[in-house]
Amino acid sequence: MQPNSSGPSTPSNPQGPVVYPSAGTPPPPPGAGAPAQPHGFTPNSAPSKKPTKRRLLMLAGTTFIFAAALATYAFAYYLPNKPENVWKSALSNTSKGYDRLTEYTSSDELKKQYEKGSQVDGSYEVTSGDVTTDGSFNILSDDKSNATFSADLGLGVSRLEVSGIAKKSSTSEFPDLYVKVDGITGFGDLFGLPQLDNLNDKWISIDHTLVDMAIPEEGGTPALTEKDMNEVVDVFGKVSDKYIFTTEPENAAFSVKEYVGEEKQDGKTTMHYKISPNKSNFKRFLAELSTELDKTEFNKWFEKTYSKPLSEAIAIEKAADNLKGSETFDAWVNKDTKLLHKLRFTDSKQPKKKYAELMFNYDGGSKMPFSFKVAGTEDNEDTILDLDVTLDTDSHTFTLKGDLDTTSDGQNTKMAIDATIKPSDKAVSVEIPEGALSLAQAMQALGFGDYINNLESSLQNLESL
């Protein structure tokens, strides 16, 4: 029996949903029945609700954050790390690095570090077949152009101790030199010159006038300055910015032909590219470089020395004549620093024996390493030259390492040098050694008196021209 809708309303059930009685179950007492339900209502269902403004804002915010994350990934990682964008960044960054380096090497800061003097320490080793020699050397200079030199040279059965002094002259830009060698006793017999023993541990002086006569001041070759050399470096950088460190089609001397993929090079994660020259742009690069170099003070020195301009002597503009434009070279970009890591140019016929490499193995920080490696083969002679130069801008120190490996007719010769140049404020003692022999006296003691006399006469005649 259903409650009368016109009667008093029944209270809602606070205990949960309504449970209808089954057959045979007594009806509930009056007043305890189920409340009237609106039309269309079904048990255990809830009325639908419209989304609140707060929920809509949360949904929109989540969507925005997700989209922002995708955009951040695209702009911060994906797009910059696309191969074509990495290549473009590498050229731009390397150009900026080159400019910063040239600014530093010509800066007043670096000059100030070396105002009081410099120190060079180094060692070398030469091995040829069963013969090995090694040694060390030291050069110490002050702010007055005075210097001392010492070297320890190993010659198998004995060692030579070489000492030298360069004392600034008050009348010439060239110093007076003093040299002595200790340990040459017995070597004269090996060369059929027994009188060589007489010069063991003896100071020999070389007066500045000998150099003055060889290089007359008037009409002679002008002296090169640090500024002249920095000008050459600056010219190369400016012309390279226009043609080498760019991807603009109208000027780029090289373009990417193929992206090879990621590779490990010299312990770095790099991106490997195959690049190809644009012959017309490359010729324009060389032509402009030639023109700008011929405007420098360095070219004036070169032309005075060799009677021809620098561009003509090294035939810069002709370097592109043999290019076909279809050649490919290898380039690696440091994935972390976005700098050019290595460039490798190879001979297509003998890629393992004829190649040249330029490398900038930079990790960040104050140390800036540069490497140059070239290999060649000619007339049954294989040669590999490897040079590494590292500049530390914190200590203002230059480190040079060089290796030369040559094999000819089955005979292998290896030479290695390791040297460091750094600022110094150490005092340099350049007292003139007592009893020093003149160069003429030393030559006479060796039986070459006539030779030195003829040399002096020739230099005097040259000076009078």
C-alpha cells in the first residue's frame, strides 16, 4: 500500500538508501515508509552535476602546464639539439671563442703579466733506430731584455751542459751573447777535430756587432712586433667570420652534406658531420683573405724580406683551383659545449696516410687547448706531425707539446718536445764572464781562422752597400 500523497509527508531515511520489502514481509509501520520519489528516479543513482568553475580552472591549468613543458623541451632541448641547429651554433660559438682568444692574447692584461720577465722550461727526446738522446732546457728573461739559458743534453755515453747569457747592449737592439759547453772532451776525435777539446767549459762571446753587420738598420728588414702578428690573427678572424663561421648560403664556404650521428671523439660526446666546400664562396674567402693580408704590417716585412707579397708567395687564391666542390670533409661538434671539436681533411686516395686535423678539445674553464696534426707520404717516407698548444687564462701560461714521427726506408725516427712559457719576476744575473774568448779566437783555436776573417770582411762589405 502506497502512502497517500495528500497526507503528511514522511521524513527522509538518514540511514542510507531505501530498501523495498519482499513478498510476505509485513508492511512497515505508519510513518516509517519510504519518502516519495520524483518521477524518473531510479534507486542507487545520483543526480548529475555540472563542472564547477574551480574544476574547470584546474583542468585548464594542467593542460597549460603540460603544453608549457612540451614547449620548454622543444625550445630548450629538441630544437637546439637538432643537427642543423647544433652546426649553426657551433660555428657561431667557435667564432666568438676565436674573437675572445685574440682579444686576450693582445690585451694589456697579458702584457702586464709578462712585463717583469718570462720563464721557459722544457724537455726533448729523439729516438732514431738504436740511438736515443734526451735533455732539458731553461730560459729566464727579465724586463731589460737580459736572459740566461741552460740545457742538459744526453748523447748516449755522456751528457753536455750548455750555459748561455744574453746581455742587453746599450748601442744596439741585439744583445751580446756568451756561451759555454761542458762535457765535449773526447768528442773532437769522433769528428776528426781533436782541438775541440780545448774549448771545453770555455766561455765564448758573440758581440752584437756581428748581428748588426748581418742585418743593417738602414734599408734592412724591419723588425716584426707583437702588434704586427696580432694584426694578422685579427684579419684572419674577421674574414673567417664572413665565410667560414656562417651558414648563410650567399657566403658560406662550407655546408653540411650529411649528418652521420653521435660519436665518441677524444673522450667527448660529439656530433659527426660530413661537410662539403662551396667552391665559389671558398675562392671569394681566399681572395678577400689575400687582399686583407697584403694590407698588414706583416706583409711589409715579408715583402721586404722575400721581394714579393705574402699572397703571391703562398698562392692563397690558387688553393681552391683544384677543388671540385664534391669533396667531403669530416667535422665533429662537442655536444656539450656546442663548439667545433675537430676538423679533418683527408686525401681521397690515401685517407689514412694523407690528412690534416684541427682540434679544439675544450671542456670549459680557463684551459684552452688547440691541436694541429698533419700526415703525409712521399718518396717512401711517411711523416706525422702533431702539435698541441694550451693556453691557461688564469695562470697566463702557454704549454707546447710536439711530436714528429718519420719512417723512411724502414728507419723510424721519433722526436718529442714539451715546453711551458709563464710569467716570471725572478732576477736574472748577466755578469760578463771573465776570460771569455771572442768568436774569432774560438774559430782560430779550431783551425778556422781564415773562415771567420772572410766572414767579417763579407759582412763589412754588405754593410757598406
